[in-house]
Amino acid sequence: MTLKQPSHPSEQPNSSDATASPSPQPFSLNRALRRYFKRELFPLLADLRLAIGLLLAIAAFSITGTVIEQGQSLSFYQANYPEHPALFGFLSWKVILTLGLDHVYRTWWFLALLILFGASLTTCTFQRQLPALRWFSRTWNFYSQPRQFEKFALSAEVPEASLAQLVPLLEKRRYKIFQEGDKLYAHKGIVGRVGPIVVHASMLLILLGAILGAMTGFFAQEMVPSGETFQVRNIFDAGPWAAAQIPKDWAVKVNRFWIDYTPDGTIDQFYSDLSVLNQAGQEVDRQTIHVNKPLRYKGVTFYQADWAVAAVRFHLNNSPTLQLPMAQLDTGGGRIWGTWVPIKPDLSEGISVVTKDLQGILLVYDMQGKLIATVRQGMSTEINGITLSIDEIVGSTGLQIKADPGIPLVYTGFGLLMLGVVLSYVSHSQVWALQTSNSFYIGGRTNRAQVTFEREMLELLDQLAAQPTQLPISPQIEQTVF
């Protein structure tokens, strides 16, 4: 045998080229990072075990933030969580302040858990859920070989059946049908594959809202007497970027605070008549709030939370109206407010006035602590020749003030979460069929409700076997049935 030689010198093989190995590519940091993300980081973030672990950690620390009082003063934690004996043997005020358990939801490690969990959900969505949805939504997913039906747990060979018999049976069961010649693919419940994606998106919205609220929201409390105007000052918990949310160009006036009582003397409801004032002192909004009906203005919410007795207005004989503040007394029992009223110009003698609510009843005690009179609001009593007239008991409204820009995102996320959970319960069922010259093959599978799908497939097979045989569809004709 004679080998044919190349006719041109350039066709001669180069021995050095034949034996040379490919030259190594220069190192590229971008290529190395892409390889690391693709092979190492993304599979780790998409791991279900990591997501479950992060979710359990977030739940555990959220419970801790609920059990341990948040945003209290140092003296509060020292009094309630002493070092000796420490709660559970280790939980003292030092541990709480060191770990940030007094403001769990704004600590760097809790926010890091939220961000890491969000990254895990995002990676899983783009690497698993969306590709799976694209695969399941393909309309050309036909099987053309009988051996392909062997992989199904639910499959059968029905020699006497045909595609023409199968199509109306599937249509009756609301399958979306795609037919090409002698091949058929049908599915229903594709929305069940969208459910997990909606769940992931909703959880990402909830996490984003939580992070936004933790970074830009604030909490404040104010105790304001009736008739006073105030701005939000007493802030006890705020995120690092909360300055933009704190009101600076408007204030709130408490026009009136009152309490409705039941016939037996217990409190029925608190009410505060509030006006929002602009910088010029003009009223731009006015609402009466009570428990479970707050005032909302420019992203700040005012809740009715507490009450107190602020002062008593009175006059002695024919004096002008006087006002003295009333302080809450430490009695170890119920809430009682009191003040001392001088009845001599040199302050050498006076009386103590005590009340327990805003119903207008005052108890009057002398300097020896003896009860000498009981007087109601709008009435008077005589003490040592001096007439004491009570004009009004002034109440204070206790307002809890909150701004959380992340709440709309959180509410939207929870709404989508409920929708996604419902969608996830929808079964995605798929059926394949192939008609050959001498037989008919059918198979299917579902992602849930396996028993129901098995019954449906058995019913299909029974109906196919019971129908008279029809002529097969010609393989030269392609049609798509929707």
C-alpha cells in the first residue's frame, strides 16, 4: 500500500506541532472568580440545608428579641437581669448588652443572617426554580421512542388505542395538549410550578422590608398633657439611617384627652383628639385616635398606648385659676397621682390632693395624713376656712410613635406568601403518548397527589380500552391541539 504524499510543502506535517501541548492560558482573576462562584459559592448558597439552618437561626433570634425586652435603659436590664444569680446561669445584663440582645433586630449579625438567607433564596430561585419552570413549560417535549416510556412508574402499552381517542379524554380533564404527528404531550397545573417561585419572591420581599425597617425606622414614646403641642423627641430605638424619618417640619397638638368608663368604674377606652400642625402653626390634619385606631401622617404612626394624670387646676377662695402638676406615687399597688397644695402664703401649711383616675374625684388629706374631704371636679370644699374649688383634672395621653418604611414591603410579601403557598398545592401532571404502526404507548407523572393521579391514569386506560379502535393519525400530518 502506498501512502499519498502532500503535493505542497505547506501540507507537510510539523512534528513539533504534533507533539506540542497547548500553551497554558494566563491567569485571570475574573475567570477565577467566575469559576469559584459557579462551582463553589452558588451550589452552597442554593443548598436547601443551608436555607433551613438560616431560617431556624433567624426564628430563634426573633424569639429571643420577643422574650427579652427591647430598647430599655441600662438600669432596667441591671434590675431584671442581674449577674448573681444570672438567668439560666449565664444570661445577665452584661451578656445582653454585649451581644446586642437589647436591640436584636438592628444588630449586624441579625442583619447579616437576613442578607445571607436572602442570597440563598435568590440563588436557589435563579439556579433551580426558574430553569425548572422553563423546562416544564416547553411545548415540544415529545417522546418518539417506546423505550422512553419505560422510565415512568405509570405507563402502559395499549395496542387497541389511538391518539384520536386520547385527545378528548384529556380535554375533558382540562389538560393543555400539544400534538405533533404521532406524538402527544399534555400537562395541567403548571401554576403549581410557579408557586415555589412566588414563595421565594415573597420571602425576599419580607426580608427586604425587615432590613429597610431596621435601618431607617424608629420608635418613640411621648406623654403629653391635654392642650400641649409637641414634636417627636423621646426616641428610644432608631436605625442608623432613621434621621430622614423623624419629623422636623411639623408638630402635633393634643387638643383633648379623655377616658370613657364602664358603669362599674373600669376603663372602657382612651381617646386623644390630635391635630397635625405645619411650621406656620396651621392645622393640616386632625383625627381622634383610640386603641387600635392610630393617626398616620407622612409615614409616621401615632398609637394610643397609655395615659396619666398630668395636673390639677383649682382656685383658693377668689384667687385666679392655679395649676399644679401631679406625680405618680409609688404605693406598690395601683396607679395613684398626688400633689401638695399650699393653703398659706408662707407655704407653712398645706394639704395633699390624691386621685386614681380622670373621673373627677379627689381625696384631700391634711399634713398628718388624715382624710379630711372628698371633692369632685367642678365642686368645692372648705378646709380651715379656705374654699378649695376644683376646676379640672388634666390628663396626659401616652403615645407610642413609630416609623417603619419597610411595612408595605412586608405586608406585600406576606400576601404573596399566602398566594404562593396556595399555588404550591396545585398538582402539575404530565402525560406523554406515542402511536406506532402496531401499538400505542402512554405514560405520565405528577409532582404531588400521586394517588389521585394514579386513579386518573387508570380511568384513562379503562376508557381507552372500552372505546372502539380508531384509525391512527397519519405521521405525515402535524397538528397542534390546544
